[in-house]
Amino acid sequence: MSRAAVSATEIQRLVPSVAAALALARAFGCQVEDLFGIDANAATEEEWAWPPPGPCRFWRARVGRRVLRIPAESTVAGILAHDGVVRAGTCQLTRESNPDRTLVMASCDPAAGLLATEYERVTRFRLIPLHRSSREALNLLRQGRVDVAGIHLATSENESARAARAALGDGFSLFRFATWDEGLAVHPSTSASSVTSLLRSKLRWVGRENGTGARECQDQILSNRRRPHRMAKDHRGLTEAIRLRLGGHWRLSSPGHRGGRA
């Protein structure tokens, strides 16, 4: 079989000949039905990963044994092509897609968009990087709504592993592929040169939402001080707040990251 034929068979666009099917089964030491039979436990109906916000676009992905419709949203990879739309409670597919060749990841890492592009180039699978905090990502993974949770909880060396075990039990694999540095991002006009001097200065802080590694690090630094009133939902929002100084009143951000851990 040619490489093109193998690819077409994998995405169910080509049915192999009887001779090819028997040869494949013999090579893998299994029955033809194991390769091409119908899985009685496979999901036959699609369901929503979470309730759609009225009429919307959606993606389709198989997560575990379920084929999920995921309401489309802006991702760290930008606006991704949708698979269908729902109007007046009726779903309509707008493009040919294969849920079995889509991977869903929840993460707040802004570099996940680069990962999605490279992943598709190498594997020909689509990666949908949903923006969620580390702990939100773990909850979605526990509920079987995503395939991968990208986490970076680094207030201590093994915090990510502990958080994953608390949310998932022992049934998970943890892959560490990058190391992050925690730090404070400040406006160029800020003269303070250390964390101590920043804490002594009369500066206002922009925080991150609960469930993020940045927020947990910030809580450690601020200790018993009053928490920020203004929050940024992601890393880009944080840097934009510093750049614009939020109308000239806010000058200091919460702890940021320069890398990631999953």
C-alpha cells in the first residue's frame, strides 16, 4: 500500500481490498475485525462538551469514546475553522471533518498556538488549544471533555504532579517538556529593582484569575496584603495592561511566565 493509501484508510476515505486487509491483520497478529470491525462501545451520537451559548459555530472531536461538539471560541492559535453551526437547535455541518483526527487541549500557555501549528504539520492531526487556567484544564480532563491539560503550577517543585494526582487520581501520564521562570513584569518607568522594593513601593497590581500558577505565585508574594481588584484573564491581557498602564493609573502586573510545564 502506498503512503497515500494508508493515510486515506486511516481517515476512513478508502476501504482496503480483502488482500490488503488480510495482509495487515497478519502483520499485526490480529483479526481483520480488530482493525476494521465496528466497535460496539463506540459513541453513535454526538453530544455537547458543554451547553452552547445559543446559535454558535462548533468543532467536532472524539474524546475517549464520545464524539463531542465543542462551541467554537477564540484560541491562542487564533480563530480556527469550525466544523458546523447550530441555529434554532439544529446542527448543520459546514465542512468535512474527522473527529478521530482532532486533539483537544486546555491550557493558558500563549505558546500553545505554535505547538498546534507544528503538531498538525508533523502528524496531520488538528490540535484545538482552548484557553483555560491550569486547574480548569485539569477539571476538564477529569470530566473527559479534553484530551490534554496543559498545567504550570510552580509554587513548589512537584506542585504540578500533586495537582494532577488530586484531580485525576493515578490514571494519568505527566510529560514535562519545558521549564518556566516565575517573575514580575513591570512598566519600564518603574525604578524598583527587586521584589522587596516593589512591595515597598506604592504601586497598584494587576492580578490573574484563581486557578492559575501566576495567581498562586502572586498570592505567595503578596502574603497578607490586599489582593488586586483588577484582573487579567491571560498573559496577553496582563502585558497589555502594563503597556497601556490602564489609563496611567496601574503600573505593576502580577507574576508572569516565560515558558511552561505540562
